[in-house]
Amino acid sequence: MPYLQLHDVHVHYPVKSAWGATGRIVRAVDGVSLTLEKGEVLGLVGESGCGKSSLSRAVMQLQPLTSGGIELDGELLSSLPAQKLRHRRPDFQMVFQDPYASLNPRFTIYSTLLEALTRRQSLTRSEREDAVAQLMLRVGLSPEHMYKYPHEFSGGQRQRIAIARAIAPRPKLLLADEPVSALDVSIRGQILNLLLKLTREMELTMLFISHDLLVVHHVADRIAVMQRGRIVEYGDAEQVFSHPQHPYTQQLLNAVPKL
Ligand SMILES: Nc1ncnc2c1ncn2[C@@H]1O[C@H](COP(=O)(O)OP(=O)(O)OP(=O)(O)O)[C@@H](O)[C@H]1O
Ligand SMILES: [Mg+2]
């Protein structure tokens, strides 16, 4: 059975003007059906405004669906009552584009990561430090920095912290929405490789979102190409990258700098 299934998902927003509702709607996600097998990395690619983030927020249950359904490991998330949903939250976690905005600047790394650990209540102080240290090592950070604050780290290190927080509850599904777009080009590869290493080690299923086909090609097993709220091409990553069928995919590919 697939681990994540999107069934004809629609996310529409009402268009508002200064005078209130206009009666018009934006079809940000307009009938998307996708399937992710356990352990698979699906790359979702498309230009700015095509609906990628709306789709990922819908999967995270941060955005109500206009219609359709989202099924995680056989359970229809979109119809779960709030309390049951809270129970399942640890299973699906997200990494955002801007690690600085997504980390609380007043919390040390220790506090941020501790809060993300599901079993923290039963741990002693030294066990807590140990658990945080393990997480930091896992994402390539030195535990001696656990009492520092986000501003004391570089952009790449901050994204490592955000990734550590996302894997702390031992999720099964990871959503990464443009996780390297805000980072210096020179460190993007390291962060992508870290995400790949973690998906293998933790048997994560990952939905990886980017506007950059080259980045998606680097990490994904399969690629879905999104245009104006719809999936216009879907297939094996190598196949889509080397033999794109849809004109829009060819256009995205032409925008990729030649190596
Ligand atoms: N909360 C909202 N209310 C109204 N319209 C929205 C809202 N969020 C997104 N939109 C609109 O929905 C469309 C899709 O936006 P979305 O952010 O999902 O695209 P995206 O592919 O993630 O873009 P980007 O690459 O810039 O992050 C856009 O036209 C956007 O303006
Ligand atoms: Mg977005």
C-alpha cells in the first residue's frame, strides 16, 4: 500500500479586494492526485505561484482542502478529528525554505530540539542533553553548540537545526518545501545530501518541493511537474529529466544551466 496518497486534491482561495470578496477564486491546487510509496522521494517541481506550497500545506493539514482527500498509511487525514490528528502529527513533519524564520530566535538549540522530542517528559536532564546531542550529530552539527541561539549559526547550520527538529519525533513522512532555495549555492549540495542520507537511514518517505528541476533531479526517485495547480507530467526522475514529454517540462529544463 502507498504511504501517502493524494486523491483529487483541490485548494481554492477566494480573491479579496479592498472592498471585500470579489466572488472570484484562485485555483491554487486544482485536482492533484499523487501516490508516494514508502521510502520513496517524490520531487514536485514548478514555477513560482503554481501551487506547490498550497499543496504541501494541505498535506500537513495546515490548510483545509476545498475538496479531495489525503491518506497517510491508509488513514484519511483530512477527515480525522482534531485529537486523533494530534496523535498522528509526529508521523509527518516539514522543513521550510527559510530556517531563520522557522526557528524561534529566543530559544537555544537545546530548547528547540528538546521540545520536538516526543518522549522528553520521561527523561532526566542528562538523558535530555544526550538525546539532543544525538540529534545534532545526526545532522552534522557539533553538540558543544547546543546552548547557542539561531543567530549564532550560518544559514546552512540553521537549516541543519530545522532538519534535526523535523526528524526529532521520528516521522515517517518528511515534506521539504524549497529547503535549499534560501541557502548559499555552495552549501546546497551538502543539505540535499543530508536529506538523502536521512531518508535512507530513517526509511523516510519524502515529498521534496523546488522550482529548480536540477535540484529535484538530484534527490528524487520520481518527479511530478506542476503547472497552474495541476500535475502535467509525472514519472521516473531520470526519464522526466532526460526525455521530458510535456512542453512545460521542456521549458523548465531549458532554464537549467548547462553543465
Ligand atoms: N493564503 C492565500 N490566500 C490567497 N491566495 C493564496 C494564498 N496562498 C497562496 N495563494 C495564491 O495561490 C497560488 C499558489 O501559491 P503557492 O504559494 O501555493 O505557490 P508556490 O508554487 O508555492 O509558489 P512559490 O514558488 O513562489 O513558493 C498563487 O497565485 C498565490 O498567490
Ligand atoms: Mg512556495
